[in-house]
Amino acid sequence: MLDKLLDKAKELYLPVAISIIAVVNGAVGLMTLTIKDNTTATTANTQNLLDAQRQANAEKESTRNLDLALYDRVKDAVTRDKLNTAEGRALLTLINSLADGAFKTGLGEIVHDSAGDPALKREAALTVFTSESGTPAPAPAVAAAPADTGTHAGWGSWNIDLFWCESSGDSAKLLATEALDLRDSSAFGRWRVRMLPAAINAQTGYGVSGFQVRAEAASADPNEEAMGKQLQASLNELFKGRLAEFNIYHPNNRTPNYISAFFCPAQEKAH
């Protein structure tokens, strides 16, 4: 009787077991193929990433070598008694091919300060202005703790440019540099001293003379107007009795989180 039951069980379940084994073997085979395919794809992706990184490193090294070569050419040119105008223009052409940023700005400033030819100076000033204008402000660091700002509300993350007019000479640059003293521990935006080239100041929208602060009107941005008035008051206090007062002007263009001040006194004529 028991033997008959066992035979019956084999008859009923053996085909099922064989089918299950076949399915399992098929699945294992499929998984093996899938894993193999995935491994191959992963290896290919990894190789592509490595190739891309090698290419990027090679391009970065090439750019660095070109930058160093250009720096050496500028240094060699400006260490002579006088920068040759033709060579200065050739250097500016190379400098203008660089991406806007501190390196380009610095090289332009070197050419500007070393040039004896007024026309070359003007060209270098434009290079510097363009590079600075195209350099984005870094993300401001978050103030670690509230700062003691005394009589004003603090500068926060506002970016402030202190322009001095090329036509006003180095004395204006000294004044703009002195204004950096207003930056205290409440300021974590970018503050810069910048030249305003005469060629730019001659364009529509500039035409700056005297002492100005430019910030958007309250109707456009009430916070910016308030910060502009704060800068105006601080500058007038800093230079009280030494300079004419700073007036505030409202530009038509939108410049979020940005205020500028201008130091453009008329140059005294030699007697």
C-alpha cells in the first residue's frame, strides 16, 4: 500500500519538480546574463568617466600652461623701463581672450599701470572694467553671529562697488580705497574698488561727476534704496569736511543686491 502511495506521489509531483527546477535554472541563467550585461555597462561607464576626467585634466593643464606663459610675457614686458605700445596691445589681445576673472583683471591692471601711452592705458582700463563686470560675486558666507554695527543696520550680503573715475586720477582711487574702511563685521558680501574708464563714463547711463551713490528707488526695491541711503550717510560721515556730500541717484537698470558709489571729482588744473 505504502509503495503504491509513493509511486503515485512520484507520478504526480516529479513533473512539477522538474518544471520548477527548469524555471529556476532559467532564472539563474537570465540573472547571470543580466549581471554580466550590467557589469559590462558599468565597466564601460567607468571607462568613459575616466576618459572624460583625463581629457578635462589635460585641458586644465594646457590652460594653466598657457596662463603661465602669458603671465611670463606680461611680466617680461612690464619689467622694462617702458612698455612698448605695440607689444602692450598684443598682450591685451591675448588677455582679452581669457575668461573674465581675477587672473584676467590682474593682468589688465599690470598693463594699465605700466603703460606710458595714454591710448594703451585707456584700452587696458576697458579690459579691466569688462573683466570685473563679468566676474560673478562669490556666494556670501553666512554671518556667524549678529555684529555690533553701531549707528547703522549692518551691510549684510549686499555687494558694493566703489568706483573711481579714470579722469579724476589716482587721488580718486585713494578716496575709494579709504571707503573700504566702512566694511565691518556685519558685511559678508563683496566690496571692491574699481576704476570707471573714461570711455565707459561717456556712455549713456553713466555721465558721473562728483560724488554719487547709485541704488534703485523704493518703488523698485525698498530694501536697496534703504541700503543706498545708509551707504550715502556713512560716506558723508567718513569724509565730512573733506569732500562734497554724496548724492543718491536711482538708475533705470535692475541690479539686485548691488549698490555702487562713485568718486569722480574734477581734477585740479595746474597753475
